[in-house]
Amino acid sequence: MAAVLSLSPSSPRDQNDEILAFIAIFCSNEKQADVLQNLSPKTMLWVDSDNLRLIDMRACSDFWRHSARQRGMDVSLYVQQQISEIFAGEDYYGAAAFTPWEALLLAKAAREKGFRGLIHFSSRLGKNLLRGLSWDLWWESCGEYALRKKIPDSLLNKAKSAMSIAMRRLGCQRPEQLRTLPSPHIRRRFGSLVAEVWQLSFPERQGLERKDAISFFPWEAYTTSQSPCVKRHLDHELREWNSIEELLREDLNRLCVLGSFKKEERILILEWRIVLCNLQVYPIVILFRHPHSLHQDCPSQRTALLQINYAFEKNFSLKASSLETGLISWQIEIMEKAPARLRQGSLFHESSDDLQCLKQLENMIKKPLEFFTLSDDWLAEDSFHKEASSLSVEASEESTTNYLPLAAGRPLFLYPDAQNFLCDQLTRVGHFQERTMDKWWKSGNRSRDYYRMTQNETMLWVYRDQQGSWYTQGIYG
Amino acid sequence: METNSFNRLQELKLAPQFNRRLLSGLTALDSMLDGGLTEGELSEWGMPWGQGLRELMLPFLARAQRDYSYWVLWVYGRQHVAINPWAWHARAIDLNSTRFVYSQDPMQELRALFLSDFFRVIVLDQVPHLKEEDCQHLARNARTYGQSIIILRPGLLTHEQGNIWTRLRLNCHYDFESQRIAVHVLKGRAPRTISIFPSDLAALSRNIV
């Protein structure tokens, strides 16, 4: 099984991220199901009777990648190890795939054929299982999809009988045999429900992009218990942030002592639902860039109050002044939280290392900090990735030094889009810098000749394409 | 690592002594600055945009990262430009311990970063609307948290438009005829002008890399 799951060491980093996007797993034990939430705060119970659970690993992919790298392990193997620990050596049926629907179908197929463990969509076994998926399983999943979408049974039954007859006549024994059949044709003959499921089942063949296949899926977040929440009814209406802040601080500290909010849990999304004098209700959503511990920030609650202040100023302060009204009550509710890890102590280790400090700081500021990792690409505009998360801090170490001499002559600043460069009498053509192959399969241009031009005492990084057109791509700041 | 004492200083309300100096590695520049930029101080540099003058700052940052493992924050206020990370990397900047942020109002949008000793070198590049009281605030924070805050202005500084809160004020410009960078001290050190060849900067980066 390890061989099935293992990735090639040379797999690109992006591919590793995607590989872990969704996990479908059968889990009938409630306790284990709760612990499965430790893998990611975003989970879903697909079918009650089947206890089939979906886990959206994207929410914590940076964390898992970071942890796996620290242990020198492949991220897929590391996650598989975590799942095995959760099931304490018991057998389970599970699947990992790029989209939730593919994960779901694969998990069902694995259970039907009796293949235990976590099966990867890209593995040979995974591909074979999906190829051999029976019409019965496919229709069963289709029925569950219809149930989620609240589509009447009659529509499904009608489509099913029509399609079953057609497939029998065609001699088509498995859905995979007709994977190239375009979904518009399916829609025309058997209705939109079947067409939707058809697209989700064969996204690549149907030209459905992965992100669309994910957004298309009827995801419904699973919550184990009631969200922690506190309410406040004011004696007088409040308008000034200073007076609001003091009371909010008290309320955030009240949240920390609620039984439904554990000390180890971290908040991701908070909702501050305010009620105005005219009884209008405004929900203000406060997003944290990194999972934040209210307990650790007690009693000052500086981080949360800063974020609430930013959100308040952005969403509400203008409305409040225009309506000339104040706040009379509010409710603070934790909408999304990262659960406590039962097996590994804390999910977000509270060590005093630099990354932890940086994450705390990033939660306190209004603008996200930019962090860049390098990629081995010769074109300046494609030679880096802009990262949002501090957890990816070690990524740039992977880059090689092949482009250092090239980069030494390039400017510190780029224009987001290359602009047409117009020569005038004040333009001085500087030194030729480099000749670089363009990505002709994308742009049609085969090479670029770069020069350092001076125009109005400004040094620009300019290139000429094969057609002789000039473009400014950067500036020597 | 010293940067781990995040916010501890704020709790103690103590202003410790910071005696380190940030060196560029360029002998002429370091001697003009009497041994480099002093920690805990605010400095202001007149640097016209588009003359490659910002490269003059990078040796200070690279050495601070290499010698003291400092985290560096580069705040840029100019719109419609983006960072070219490979070029920074080639000039010996460690991208792992560097963060960039576009902000036109860092005093509001990034307040918490100035109230901690996490980023020990902060460059405010062409940030508009940086008022006198902002400079006062920055100078106090720099002193308290041992930060080296460097303000880069998009034009040349003058004596008429002074700044009482900065200990050091310099002007830089690129002489297109002689193809040299000229650096002139306005305040904080003995008035002098030096010239630096861009090739010296490039050689210095290669040495640090």
C-alpha cells in the first residue's frame, strides 16, 4: 500500500498540495470521526447511513507539508500515518483525490472491492478501481447527490431508467466506457442532474477545471457541537470604538471560559453580529490569517480586537455615521475553529520560534505580508511564487542557483504587466543585457532582447520582441 | 535568537541599549556613516525613484540578515510595481527572512509591526503622507525595540524641509555622466560626499552570496 501512496521524490510541490486536496473515508465510530477533524477543520458528513466523511485538506495543507518536511517524510505518507493512528491499527476504507466527488467514488469503489487503507486517485490501483466502477455504485452516488441538492426522486428515477435502457442497448457495462460522452449530450437525453454528476465524475474528460469541480460540489460543513457564542445587551447605545472595545474585550474573555470552547482550539472565523437602534442587524465577519488562540491572548485580546476594529471600520463605521445610530446589542460567535489535536498535543505548536511570532503579528495587521519563493524559470514574471502563508518559509531553499548571474543584472522591481515602450528624443539606449527565449507556445514570440534604457533620468528594463516591438518590464528602483 | 523576545520589551517597558551597527561592507559608505547605521535610530534617505539607488540599501539588509539573523520588512508605497524576488536574491537578500508589503499608510495598516522587535530592520520606501508625528512615533519605537527604520523618499532632501526625529539624513543620486552613485550627508555625520560605482555594489553582492 505504501508503494501505491508514495510519490516520486521529484514531484513538484504544487502536485503534492493537490494530491492531498480531499480525503473520503468511511468511519462509523463517532469518537474516531471527531478525531478525523484534527486533519482539517473542514469536514463533511456525506451520507448519514454510510458514515462516509469528506475532509478538505486544503485548509491545512501548509501545515501538513511543513510537518512532513520537518520529519523528512512524503506528505502523503505522513497523512496516511496520521489516519492509521486515528484508527489505531483498525482497517478502514478511504481515498484521496483532487476533487471531493472523485474521492467519494473511489472510496466507495475501494469498499466494494475490499481494498483497505487510503487509496490514492493517481495510483494504479486507484485508476483501476475508478475504471471498474459499476453502474450500481454510480447511480447510488447519483441518488445521494440528488438528495443533497434536494432534487425529487421522480426526476432521478426517470433519468435512471432512460439511461439504463440506453446503456444496455449500447452494451456499456461501466460508466467509464462512456467517459468521453460530452455532458451537453447527456443533459439533452437524460436531464441536468445526470449531466452534472457526469461532469463531476470525469472532470478532465468533460473539460471541467479542478477548481470548478470543487466549487460545483454540494459541500456542507460538518459541525460536531454548537458554536461557542456570547451575547450582550447594552444599557445605552454605543457609537465610539473606545467604549465598544472595552466591552468586546470582556466578551472575548467570556468566550474563553465557555465549556464549548476548549483551550487548545484555535479560531479561524469569528462573527460579530451587531444590532443597531433601528433594530437592523449587521453581521461582521472577522477572518484570521492564521489559527488564533483566544485563550493565549487573554485578558488583553489584542489580536482579536485589532481584527474586529479593522472589520468594523471597513464594514460598518460609514453606515453607522450615515444612519446616525448606535449599537444596542451584539453577539459574538465562533464560526470556524481548528480543533484540538488529541494525538499530537497542539496542531499549531506554541513554540517561541520566529514563525510563531510572525503568525501572531500577521494576525494583528490589516495588510497581509508578502513572502516570495523562487522557481526555476528563466522569465522574470514566472520566476517566483507569491506566498500568503508564513508556514511555507522553507520553500525557497529548494530553488537552485542557476539563475543567479542572470538575476544579478535584472531590476529589483517589475511592472505587473509589460507596457509598450515609446522611444523619444530623451531616451538613451543602454547596454544590452540578455537574450532570453520567450514561451512561444503561449505568446507566439520566440525570444526577447533585454536592454537597460534611460528615459527622463529613469532606468528601465526594456525588451524587444521578434516583431521589433518594445516593452518595459521593470524599473531599476 | 534575539528576535524571539517578541513583545517582551513592550511588557517590561524598558528601553535597552542597542550598540550594534549595520554595515554595508562598502568601506567608503561605512566610514562616512562612522561605522554603519546605528540600531534604534531612524534614518532618512533622499533617493529619486528609477535610478537604481535602492540597491544601495540591500548590502545593509543582507549583512544584517547574515551577521545577526535579523528579519527585514520592506514596505513599499509605490503603486503598480511588484517585487522581482530573483533580483533581490541575487543581491544576497535572504528571502526567507524578508517580508514585503505594499502600504500607503503603514502607521495604521501595520501598526503592530512597529510595536514589536520582530522586524529589526524596516524600510519605508516611498510611503506617502508620512507626517511629522508619524516620524516621532517611529523614532520612539525604533529606540524602544532596537529597530533600524530607514525612510526612503522619492526625491532629494533639503535643509529647508528638515526632520527633527531622524538622526541621519542623506541624499543619493545617480550621476548619468560619470555613471556613479553620489551619497551626500545632510545631517547626523560630518558633511561629506562620496561616489560609489554600481560595479562595486555588484561585486559586494557576489561576495556576500
